[in-house]
Amino acid sequence: MSTPPWSKEQVDAALQRGAHKSCMDYLGFLEGEFADMIAKAQWVVLPESSVRDLPGLRISPPGCVPQEGRRPRWIVDYTWSLVNNETLPLAPKEAMQFGQALDRVLREILLADPKFGPVELMKVDLSDGFYRVNLNIDDIPKLGVVFPTRPGEERLVALPLVL
């Protein structure tokens, strides 16, 4: 990363700040989700005392977004730890299609040939379909996430093993 490594004070401040309060409303859900991702070797969750001296450690805050009629969605604010600023824009712009799905779907419906009958739609939830890109072992600490804990429990840090 081009930004300097975090000091112990920065790591401590991030750990002290903790997860967004939205995570506490879904703590049981998050514990189940992470148990599944740990079993798939996608993440590890460790006590802060085990990771606080890892070289390059950064801690980002997570949140949990409720979704109508669906399970909540775990999100991580990598802008807070400046990780997003380090992302290299290697993919062509046309490959990034987020935020334009409705326009594309409506266009396809509009242009559909009526001789094939009415248009039918299907929505697929790729809940963990993107956790498949291996990480360089030296980069894992840079993507640390403070895992929400109950009052009085030791703070935990989640580290991704794949993206």
C-alpha cells in the first residue's frame, strides 16, 4: 500500500470504535454466517490479542444492512481504513455494471420478441459466489475487520482468506 502502515494507536482506535451499531441487531445472524464462511476457509476470526501485532494490520468497521423479505447483508467500510484508495482500477469501465441493472433488465424486456411469449424473470442470490479470489498472505492483515462482540467479551478481528 502506498499509505504508511498503521500505528498501534490507529489500530487501537479502530478496535475501540468497533463495528457499526447495526451489527448488534444481527449478531446471531453474523455468528452463523461467519461459522459457515470459516468452515469454507473463507475467513478466520481471532481474538484481537492474537492479531494486534501483525505487520500491516488495518481494521475496518463492518455494518449489517436489513433487507426486506431476505436475510441481512454484511458490509465492510474499507473507505474508513483507506483500503479503497489503494485499489487499482484494472478492469475496463464497461465491466463495472453495478447500479445499472434495472436499466438493462427493462431494455431487454422492451426488446424481447413477443413471438416467444411473455418475458419471465428470475432473481438469483449469489450470497457467497464472490469469495473465490485468493489473497497474498501479506495482504490479509490489511483487510482486517472488527467483528462485533457482546459487552464484556474480548474484541475479535475477522481476516479474509479469499475475496
